[in-house]
Amino acid sequence: MNANQNIRATIIRTVETCSHLLIELSKSIGNRPELAFEEFHAAAEIADVLENNGFDVTRSAYGLPTAVEAVYGNGDCTVAVLAEYDALPGIGHACGHNVIAGAAVGAVLALKPVAEELNLRIKLLGTPAEEKGGGKILMLERGAWDDTDFSLMVHGATGAQTPCASFRTQAYEHLAVTFTGRTAHAAAAPHEGVNAGDAATLAQVALGLLRQQLKPTVVVASFVVSGGAATNIIPGKTNLQVEIRAFDEDDWLDASARVRSCLEGAAIATGCQVVIEQTEIPYAPMRQHDDIAAYWDNNIEQLGYTLETTGGMGSGSTDMGNISQFLPAIHPCITFANCDAVPHTIEFAQAAVSQTGDTAMIDGAKALALTVADVARNQQLTDHLTELRHARSAQAVVTTHA
């Protein structure tokens, strides 16, 4: 058995040896769902497992009470494997983040015995609040990936197993809009009013007309939260919510600017004031790294999955997109076998803690670790990844001193 075969055999054997531990971890998180920034049980469980297995663990990492950082090794190439573990309101782990967490923990445990041979420094980042709040973005801003060469995670899915590069996500931005005018009696003194209801109506019409000029891959959705109290009162305040999504970052930025123009134009036309607020940190679209994605595809096929190359997956949004814009990264999916449930349903939450979820989690851990090993053994690729990291560091220094 050559060195590469020995590394691969060690990784697979390690995951299988600790599979019972990983399944227990996944079910413990899955059966006790916690919402964004409240994932205290999940974060503690992950931290305990890795601390007990020789990792240097930081709890409440990067100033976030439910973030975790666990590090092992001192190699020249640093990989960050990501664990998500927040749930959805009312339907629990209907996005299968317990599977993501279990796969990430399994991957770093499997890489530990080969870290020295691969010249690796292994880091697990437990990232809260993917569903709402952008925990990864907060951690990114606080330096969580500054010392990292590449990053990866895996997400559960149903349907055909597709290539990593075909999984696409959209940029996402959510706006709260408030138009403020002046209340007046609609019959006795309408001329004294400044109609915020008219501003909301004009804004909706302008957004509707704008859609014709937007690319088919751009989505703008809106609704009026409050538009008045009675027919005989000219409303002095109205509220809208607007969301903007696009697969391409430039398309999103263009649409975002044009949406704001529509909202500001409605205010000007009616004499109202307008306040436009981002209610959440915007998510960027996912950028899959071609070379790392190819390694993932090869490994998932070797584990017995058949890649379906027609069509693609995606249209949702994730804060992993922001990470992929910062450094080389992948975010593949692994399918739940014989499962027709779609994510964000109670049925998918049930699947995530079933045997099919367990199988996907174990296979995901293997594929993640094998992919990291393939990258680490490609000296030309790791040299390039290190050069990119140094360039990011240099750029950060220039920006800081500018």
C-alpha cells in the first residue's frame, strides 16, 4: 500500500471507528433544536468531543457565545472545516444542520492521525446563526479565516447527487422600509396630509415595473407590513419589507441600487421621508473552487454515489457565500438516500435524525476528509493557496494603513 492509499485507508477507518460517537452527536443536536445565536447545547457538545480528542478548543470564539474553534497540528497548510448547528423556528433541524455538524467533527477527527504526514493544521469552526444572522460573516470580520488557506463544509439534500460546482446560492439582502408623511383627515382636510400610503403604493408599482429590466436570475420581492389605519385617515407612516436575491454579486449590487432608487423616488414623488434599513447582514453568492470541487466529486463517487450532471441545485442563500468570496472554498451537498422530503420541512427534520441522515453524515465526513487530504498532497495547489493567503494578509495591511 503506497502512502496515498495508506492515508485514505486511515481516514476511512477513523470515521468508521468513531461513527457511533458521530451519530450520537448528530442526534443529540438534531433532537434538541436551538435557534440562531442560542445554540449553547450544540456548541458545548462539539467542543467537548473535540477537547476530549486532543484538539485545542476555544469556546465563545471570536466574541460569539455559541461559536467554537478547535485546532490540531502545526502544518504549513491550514484548513477550516465548518460546522453549522442552528435550527429553524417551529420546525427544528429542517435544514439538517445537525448532519453538517456531525460531518465536520468526523472529518477533523479523521484528519488528525494524518495531519503531520500531510503537513496540515486542522481547524474546525463552529459557526452559529446561518439561518438568520450571518454568524460566519461576523466571524470573518473578526479574523476567523485570516490564517486559513482553504475552507469547506457539506450540506444534506435530497434528490440526485450533483457535482459540487452545480450547487449555487444567491446573494441575499433584506430591507425594512419606512415612509413617513403627515396624518390628516381624509375628508375634512386631505390637503394638509402627506400620504405615506401613496408612497408605499408608488414603491410597489416602481418595483413591479423594475422587474422587467432585471435579469431572470435576479429576484425582488416585497410586501406592505402596515399601510394605514382607517379610510378617513391619510396615513402618516407605512412600512414595507423588501428582499433582493441574485446568483451573481454584480447583478445583486446593481439590483440593490435600483431598488433603492425606486424607494427614494416614491418618497420624493409624495413628499414623504424614507428610511431604508438592512435588517440582516447581506449574504454573498457561493463561489465554488474548481480544483477542490473536483476532488470532492471524485471522492463522493468513490464512496458509491453517482453524480447526476444534468441540471443543478440551489437558489437559496447562505453566509458560506461570504467565506467563498474571501478565500478558496467549497460547499457541496450530499443526498439523503431514498428520501423525498425537501429542506425546510418537518419531514426533512425527521430524515436528518434518521438512518438516512446518519449515513449521509458519515459519508460526508469521509468525503470532506479525503478531499482535504487530496488538496494537501497537491504541492502545487497548496503553494498557490498559501500565496493567496499571503496576498490577502498584505492587502489587509495596506487597507489598515490607508
